[in-house]
Amino acid sequence: MSRPHDVQSLSGTDLTVYEAVAAIAVGGETASLPGVAGMTGLTEEQTRASLATLVERGQVVPSGDGFTLGRHDFEVDY
């Protein structure tokens, strides 16, 4: 059984969006909806739906006008 914060249990789209948020967050920035959509090649509608799933799971959290990583137990190194 997967833990709620286990990124290995994510769907392909959710994992892609999570990785985009992580890549932006490692630079100390907040990931915007248009920024994540542009980075992933997904539509804003697809990105919004995925971000909603990730927020519900606690893997990303709203931060100002964007999103950042939620609680996790690993280091992000890009």
C-alpha cells in the first residue's frame, strides 16, 4: 500500500506536474499555473485538474498565486 505522500503512486500526468513544481521550487520560486502548463506541455485545464489532485493529496500546497511542494521525505536535486 502506498503512503499518501509517495510520488511513485502518482499517475503519469500528476507525476509530470509534480516534477515541474519540484523543478521550479528547487530554484526557490513558486510554480504558477501557466508556468507549470508551459513546462509540461499540458493545457491549463489539465494542469489545474492535476494540481487539484496533488493539493488534495498534500503533495503540493497553494502558496500565494502559485504552488510549492508539500511535505515530502526526500531531497530534490536538479
